Amino acid sequence: MNLSFLNSLFLIGLAAAIIPILIHLFIKYKPKIVYFSSLRFLKEVQKKKSRLFRLRELLLLITRILIIIFFILALARPVLKALLPQKSTSHAPTAIALILDNSFSMNYLEKEKPIFSDARQKAQEILELLNDKDRVMLVSLEPAYNAKHDYFTSPTQAVKEITSISISDNTQALQQVLENIEQEIMNIDMINKEIYFITDEQRVPWKDIMDAKLAADLFVIPVVEDSLRQNISSVSARYVPKILSGTNEPVIQAVIKNNSSKQLSDVIVSLVLNNITRAETALNLNPYQSKQLTFEVPRQGERFHFGEVRVKDEMLPDDNVFYFNFPVQSKPKICVISSIQLPAALSSILDVITQQQWEQKTPQEINEQIIENNQLFILYSMNAFDEQLRFYADEILQKGKAIFLIPDEHIYQRSGLQEWLIGQNIHFKNIEEELSTIDFVNRAHPICAVLTEEHFQSADISKMWIVDAPDFVPLLASDTGNSVLLIKDNLLLSAIDLTESWSNIIYQTVFPVLFYNIGYFLGDVSSEITQYTVGNQPAGGLDLDGEFTCQMPDGEIIPLTFIGNRSTFTQTDRQGHYFIYDDSHLVKVLSFNAPRDESDLSLLSSAHKEQIMKEGSNIHFLTAENWKDEI
């Protein structure tokens, strides 16, 4: 039981209780002076009555103080709140928000059963303690489920809905869930309100918890006590074409991680292509070690569309498989818009990438047909950038096609180009003529995924533009802190002219690989690695238009519509392969994976819990064994 106030702001008025005391101390009653010939009898009466007068004044003072206190308390509306009641007792109507942690770490096997089954059992026990006057909101960490169940219902109905919550690949932080249900809790017309969170106490769901605005006390009920756990995860997998691989043959690169403190031996890892196991290997992994594997793609006439890298681990199956697919290696469609002849090194690379199928046009030759026939447009040393070319540049980006802008030293003299760049929030400020090298490679982006700083160790830059483009992500940066190559969506910028007077990068062995990646990433939509994180919605870049059907990972078939950059593809909450068909055949495979944030099974420490409870005074961590007694 605890006391709270519905209008706690009025409690500030309790300070007014000091007013009668101040009046008593500073405003004294002054009796009227009357002169008598003798005061002997009056003084005798005064001695007899003085104690009675003092007592009366004290009682009046206390009464006045209590009147003010009770008046303020009445305005503040005090209530006596009961926490979770015992089943056999009656209690005031209570509103409970019951949150089940259904992130994939809850699928961990403990005593030969998933710990999520214990979470369901504890939720059942909580609901059995309630009566028909109570109301329950049963939610999880899954946005899709919560969108349909963020309302209060009877405990009886909530018991039936427990089984509808299952392990999800797409979950959100507890702070986001609390924020989403806050208004419903605030609006329900009940005095007693509590929130219960049943969880395995992994650290990931607690991100930004101190930003949460709690509408009631939050009680955290763990499903298991701290224990030593082990887990092996398939962290990543990707197809590497032969020009980028070290063997000059296409390969699959995968990463496997041991997330435990134990050394593991003979861990079986399999490569599955088109649902057939093509290769297997055994690994030895040290504690917390990540190891990269390379599988050769079999030389067969069969065309591969999709694959998985699987690791055998029965304790937590949800991160045992990493799904990927194969790019369709058609030729990039590239058009160079330039008024001069390209450097020989650059034109040679374009010949290799496109099998000599690229074209070069002057700014005056650009028309709708050229825009339609190409995917990547390289803008280089143009003598004009008039209104018509500005229109075509906007159209290129609006259609999901790509632009790669390579500057020369006269770029600022072309006012039309400068205006267009300013409209894109891009500013080529000034040329810096200071010798520098490349010391940053953004490997998180597909263009640079297989490159490292060592590949550029012989590349020198003697002249470069200082580019101010705050919305862009740097792919390469110099040791002076300036971006050399930067990108936003399908617009790529270079800070250097690809000539020897600016840099020797064009003559480095890494340059063909870099430009190959640029050509295929921006120049051929169908060749992009269509790998996504669950919950994301693919839109542009799929080169699809019209009506299609999609086979989901669970086998369900749903209709899809793609119109330009818009689609009805929203049901992507499960990891696996999504097969998109037209009327006659398979046209694309999209692969979705759950984040591996929880794979390390990292629990909240005691110190972290204490910090959370200290900063959030209405958050209470209970124990797995005695949670009923502790609330």
C-alpha cells in the first residue's frame, strides 16, 4: 500500500500552514487600558485565568493550521494505492500495463525449454491475481503487435491473448514502448495504475530508458537469475564478385562469432545456396572470437539467387542463419556528360565495367531518351550547365537514377551548376593545395565494404576541394579531416579531379576496384545487394513497377504493388527470404536479417540497475524467485 495524490501540484500550498504561526507571533492582541484605583483583585483573576487563555490560544493556532492543511490535501486528492494484490483479497480497481519481452534472446533454451515460456507463465500468474473490475493492456516489444493491442481489456480476455505473443525478429526499445502506451495509461479513469515488464534483462531493450516518461510505477520481473550462457551467431554474409575477391573467383564471405567465455571446438558452419547445402566446415573459436570464412561459389550451370550461412547452435537458434542474395550481374548503364575527353585511365575502367557499352555525351546532347537508357550519369568538366541540364539532373535523381559529380578547378565558374548544387545543400568552398593521404574508409557502405585504409596507403592527394555537404556521408576521407568521396542516396560527390595533377589515386591498384563498386552500386539497379534489416520497407532501387506477388518466409503469399519509388511492401518483420514473382517467374529475392545486438547475451549489471533505479525513482527491479513478495 502507498499514498499518492492525483493533484500533487496543490501540495505546494501546504506552505500556507505557516501563516497562522506568523500571525500568532507578530500580531499581538493589545488590551484596552483602563485606569483603576486598585488592581489587586484583577491581578488575582489574571493569575487564575492565564493558563486557560494560553491553552485556548494554542488550540486555536493548531486548529487554524489544520484547517489550511486539510483544505490543501483535499485539493490534492489523496489516494491509497494498492500494488499487485493477493488472489484471495479484494482490492480497488487497478489498471495494469503488462509488457512481455519477446526479443529473440528470450528464445534461449534454459532447462530444455525457451525462457519465453517462463515469461508467459509469469504473465499468467499476474493476470490470475486480478478480478473483473481491473483492466489490462497486454503488449510486447514488437511494434506490429502493439499497434493492434494498445488498449485496455479484461483480465479474462488478456489471458486468452497471451499465446498470441511470440518471439519476434523486429523489436524496439522499452523506452519506445512506454512512450507509445503512455497516453492510454494516462487516459484510463482508474486511481491504481502499474506497469510490469517481464524480461531476461538483456541490455539492448534498456537503451534510452532515462528518456521515458512513466505514467505509473514500473516493476521489472526477470524470468531467470543471472547465469553463464553461451551463443554462436552467424553475423554476416555477402557475395563478393571475382574482381573484388583475392582469388579472382566469386566467393561468399561470412563472419561467425563466439559470444561466450568458453572455447568452442568443431563448430559446424554450412553454406546453403538455393536451398541446397553446398559446403560445410568446422571451426574452433576462442572466447568472444569472430572469425571470417570464405566459401567458393560452385562452378555450375545453375543460376544462384539466394543463400544462407548457417551455424549449428541449439541454445539460441534465432541468430544461427544469415540470409543473403546474389546480385544479377548485368552490365551497368553509364553515361558520361562532359565537354572534354576523359582521362585514359578512367575510360579504360569504364570499358571493363560495361564491356565497352558506356557512352559519352556533351551537355547539349542530353535528351529524354538518353536519360531513359542509362542508370549512372558521370558529370565531368562540362562547359555549360544550363536550365535544361538542371531539369535533367533533377529528373535523374527523381527517377531513382544516380549522378557521380567529378569536379575540376573551374566548377565555381559555372553559375548554373553552382545554383543546382546549392539547391542540394552542397558547397564547393575552396581548393586546398596541401599534400594529404587517405586515412579513413567507410566500410559500412557497400561501395567500400571490401576496402581498407591499407589499400590506399600509396595514394597521395596534392589538391582537393573543401566540400561542405552536411547531409552527405563520407566514403573516403583524408588525414586532414576532409571528405574525398561522399554520398547521399544516389548522388555521389568527389572532392578531387581524377587527373595526375590532383592525385595519383587513379593509377593505384585499388582504383579499378573502387570504380567497379561505384559502377555496379549506382549504375545497375538490379545488381545491388538487396539485403535489409527486418522492419525496413524497400522502396526505390528495386527496378520494379506494377503488380507482383511475394512469398513470405513463412510461406504466405501476398500481393505487392510497386509504383515508382512507392510500394505496398510493408510486412517485413520476419528474417528470411522474400520471393517476388510476376505472372510467370521469379524476378527478385530480398533477404532480411534481424539485428545481432542481443547475440552477445549481455545482461544488465547490478551497478547499471542501481543507476536506473536512482535516476528513475519509480523503476523497481525484482528477483525471479520472490517477485510476488517484493512488490
